[in-house]
Amino acid sequence: MIAGRPRYTSRPCTRAIDMSQELQTIIDLIRYGASRFNAAGLTFGHSYDNAVDEATQLVLHTLHLPHDLGPAYGQARLTTAEKAELLALFTRRIEERVPIAYLTGEAWFAGLSFKSDARALVPRSPIAELIESGFEPWLAGREVQRALDLCTGSGCIAIAMAHYNPEWHVDGVDISDDALALSAENKVRLHTDNVRFLKSDLFSGLSGEHYQLIVTNPPYVTNDETDALPKEYSYEPELGLRAGDDGLDLVLKILRDAPLHLSQDGLLICEVGESEQALVKLLPDVEFAWVEFKVGQMGIFAVECAELIVHHSRIRQLADARP
């Protein structure tokens, strides 16, 4: 050491040392992440509805472990590098409010792992439960040869339908080139050869196409609700959310045009979320069958093609008045 020059030593941050020493196992990191998420007041609405599930998925994905890892592995210890990576992701989730699916690049839907990024909404529809149950009792045993997923986004609904029904031919359509690119990547990821993706503004690109089943999770968030959404939702394409003052701009057009693409005994299943009451108020005479899920109603209805034809005049009047 040169005489008279002060001696410096490199000292890691005491807090970092303490954190590394205190957080040792998978359970430690999950608990710590969940606690920080709750303390930060994060919004949970992208695939998971609570801090523990979000922290669990983030930890297991980052460690390249299966999402259904058994509890016996909870006491497995992490390396220093693994802990540093997780702590950095926790910080991004808290400070930037990035949805966990965009941090990991993965979202689970209907038991399948989808690639997820900002090109499309994070997969999260209750329609997954209907797919896994074979759409019963709503299909009532009727044969499906062709099915359509309208406003397909990441392709999760179309691909899940094709996966669980390999005898079906499934189309998924969207107006967004970015979403269609992502859906094509998910098709390859999940090896579903019985699905194809097409560009179409609702039904405009489907002239002459007919289906026994149409499933759609279109944009249905009102203008006021969209403007007030938490920051997490700002990372998603607004095209997949905003749908006018009552959230029904696209839904009414779908109800108007669906009979042109459904078989005579075809069925439409549509998600409208919180816009359910507005729809019922506009069309009180239409017999929408509101689906009961394990956790109750979730703003999803089934309606027969014949019912839409009976009320076509009123539906068309309402739809034609929308931009």
C-alpha cells in the first residue's frame, strides 16, 4: 500500500448479505415475494388473483421447475445467483407493475403453457373451464366439426379447443398482426395442427365460413373503466380492452353477424364481463343462458343461433348504431 493513501475495501451491501443469508429455500422466496407484493398493494388480475400464487409462479418459472411442483421440494435451497435473479424480478413487478406473465413470458390456460407478451392480452378467461368440460351441458351432445375463436389474441382459446378436441377443425381470427404472430408461435409451441389463424375484423374476412360453435372473448371494457385501470393493464394492447361507453360496441356486432356463420343449430358462447347488465338491459327479450362456473357467474353467456335470428331486427338496429 502506498504510504499516506487511505485503504479501501470492497464491501457488499449489508442488506444484500443479510437477505442472501435469510432467504434460503424455495418456500422462503415464495413467502418473501408474496409479502412484498401485498405490502406494495399490487393489482392481481392476470391469470392469478392473489400474491401467493403470483410469487409461486414467478419463483418456479425462474428456477425452471414445473408449476405443479410437489411440496416436498419447498425446502430446497437456492444458489446466490438464483436468489439475486428472483429479487430483481420481485423489484420489477413492484416498481414497474409489469404483469407476471410478461416478466416470465409464460401464462397457463386450460392446463396448457402459452407464450405471453405485450402483443396480446395475458390469457385469463373463465372460458378455460368450459373448454376442459367439453362445453357441456351447453353443447348438449351436438356434434362439432368446425369451431371459431373470434378475437383470438394469443390464440389460447383456439389452441385449447383444438388440443382437447383433436377431431375439430378450429379457426382463430384477429385484426391485430402482432396478436396473430403470437398465436402462430403458440400453435407451434403446443403442436396443434388442427387450428389455423386468419386476419379478420370480426367476421369480415370469413365470407362463406360456417361453424357449429363460435367462442369469443372480445373487448368489453367500458371507456371509463379502461381509463381507470391499474398500471398493470397499461402493458396490454388497448385494442383488446376498450369497447365503448357501455363495453358493447363489438359484442352487438358479433350478435348481429354470428347467424351468418353458424350452422342452423349452432351455438355462440361470448364473454362480456361487467357489461352483462348493460347487455341484458338493451336486449331483455333475448334468452341468454348465463354460465355458472365453480366460483359463480363470470359474465359469459351461451345463446342459440335460432334465438339470434328471432331477435335479429332489434340486434341489428343496436349494432348498426355503433361506430
